[in-house]
Amino acid sequence: MGVFRVSLARSSSAEAVTAPAEPRSRRSVALLVMVLGTLTAMGPLATDLYLPAFPAIAEDLGSSQARIQLTLTAIMLGMALGQLVIGPMSDAWGRRVPLLVGAALFTVASFLCALVPSAGVFVALRFVQGVAGAAGAVISRAVVRDLFEGDDAARFFSRLMLVMGLAPLLGPVLGGQLLLLGTWRLLFAVLGVVSLVSLAVVFFWLPESLPRERRGSMNLAGLVSTVGRLVRDVRFVGPVLVLGLSFGMMFTYISAFSFVSQNEFGASAQQFSMVFAVNTLGIMVGNQVNGFLIGRVETVRRLAAGLVGALTAVLSLGVLALAGVGGFAGLVAVTAVFFVMMFSVGFVFPNATTLAISSQPPTVAGTASALMGSLQFALGGGLAALAGLTASGEASLASMAVVMVSTGVVAAAVFVVVARRSVRPAV
């Protein structure tokens, strides 16, 4: 895995510096996976923990289902905007300080979400939560770029996705069980406590990975120049578009299926949480199969396989929606389709991320990660909101299928036209 000494000993210094000296030990890499996995898991946990409570939140706040769905769109857009700011900051100031500030703000916003009086305030706080949560998402990818390259980066991203995959796997299940103990507000109090723990983990166990001599300057002209170069680089923008569209496809399922499963298929909040957990297991299995294939199958081919599988799954979902499936048998059939889609996404995410991030030098890793993440979450939040734009103002299996099939087709088309050129020299 190359040479790079990573000191993960307890340290509160904001300027801990890594140096090329000793091979990484398996223990240090495993600890780094756990720390970065905790950071990246906070975003999925914030979006998935309260999914079983959507109908209850709408009733308690006297709001429409579409309005409650906007809380998901708000956190996605917040993460998109936050990454554009925090990524360049981390390139100029180092990784630790922006990360600690973001984690602290995320903790405060989580506790405030438990006290919201109305849907409007809820949407606003979720946006703030998204901006703060962007720090964990963007800086984690930048840290990986600081320390790893090529297949090593792909392996690490696969391990990272295994850890962060526990959040969407356990989040809805935990949320469903917490609803048996209290109201939906308890979920956000628990999220605040978990966030506080993650803040402590970062403070004590994550050293600085970007030494002072490798940092750039924080200026608008330089940022605009860097972003302009990135969007003209086909090696970067191709995989990023594929990643963003695939995330939008997946997030449509995440944001709408709580309503659809309970309203169209008669599932309870606890049954939905179990279905969601099973489907999330699909992305973890797919991710591990992808990890096994690293070194055996080229990254571009692994990405192509994931896109083909995802497109096949969403086209099958469209067929089920046209057939008007319902009841328990319909829920089982739809769950099977979503499992295949999530399994395939387990291939798409790490490979598209690796192609995009590895195409850029470490000096702009934060900015590249920010641009990639912001486009990913902007597309995810925007496309997911389309599923609720029906005559009734509520998402349906048919509206989900329309959005997911459209994004799946476009993602595959972008790959064919652009992303396969990512292995060629930059424009």
C-alpha cells in the first residue's frame, strides 16, 4: 500500500504532521477506516434515522407529506453548498480545523431539530445541518486522497463504504424501534448524542493529513481557476456526473419509499425499516464484491457493471409500477428490485469516486472532493423532490419509477459518451 506513516495516537494538536517513513500498519489503516467511516456515516444517519417517522412528523407538524420530504431535499442542498465552501477551506487551512467546526455545528443543529415547532423551521434547520455535515463528507474523501492513490484508494473507499453503510442499514431500524419508546423528536435527540461522540472521535484520534507545505492559498480567483480546470477535465467531470445521477436515483428511493411502502403497500413503520435494512445490505454486499474484484477487473469495467445492474433494476421497477402491484406480494417484489439496484450502486459509488479523485493532485483534493460532493448532493436532493411533484402532492410508486428510470438511463448514457474517456489524458 505504499509508504506513509500515519500517527493515530491520541493527539489534540491541529498541526500533527505525517511524514513518509514507515509502512502503514494494518491496525493504523483499520483505525483510520473507523474514524473516517464515523464521519461519513453521519450524513446517511441524519437522512435515514427519521425515515420511518415521516407520516408521524407530517401529522404532528400539520404539514403535507411533500413538505416533510423537503427536509431531505434541504439537507442534501445544504451538503452541496457546504462542500463548495469547506473543501477549498481544507486545502488552505488543513483538514482538522474545518472538520471540528463542522462536527460541532452539526451536533447543535441535531439537538435543535428535536425542538422544532413547525415544518418551515424544520426545513431551515435541516439545511443548516446539511451545511455542517458537509465537512465530514468532503474532508474524509480529501484525507483518503492525501494518503492513498490508484487501487489503494479504491480499496480504502470500499472499506470506508462498508463502515458508512452501517448507518443506512441500522438507521431506519433504530428509528423504527425508537418510535416505540417515544415520539419522532427522540430520534433527533439520539442523533445529537451520536454526533457528539463522533466529534470526540475526531478530536482525539484524527491527526492532520495535509502538512503546511502542501497547502494552497484561500482566494476567490484561485478557486474559480481550479474549479474551471476541473469542469473541463473529462477524467474528473465524467465520473462525477455518473456518481451524481446514480446518487439521485438512489436518493429518490430513500426519500419516497417510506410514504409509498406505508400508504400503497400497508407496511408499518417497523416493517418499512426492516425492508430498508435489507436493501441497504445490498449496497454493502455489492461494495465488498467490488473490493474483491479490485486488481482483477479494471475500475472502468467495474463501474460499467454497476451501471448495467442499476439500470436493469429500475427498468424492472417501471414494469412493476405499470402492472399496479400491491399488497405483501408486491412489497416483496419491489424489495427484490431495490436490493439489486442497491447491490449495483455498491459498484458505482467507489469506482466513480476513485476515477474522479485519483485524476487530481493532492493539492486540490479538497476542492475536487467539494465539487464532486456538491454536484452529487444537489442532484440527489433535486431529483428526489421530483417524485413528490404529483397531482396529489404525494409520492407514489409510479412517480418514483419515472424519476429513477430517467436518472438510470441518463447515467448510463453519460458513461458511454464521457466517463469511459476518463482513462485517457485530460483535456
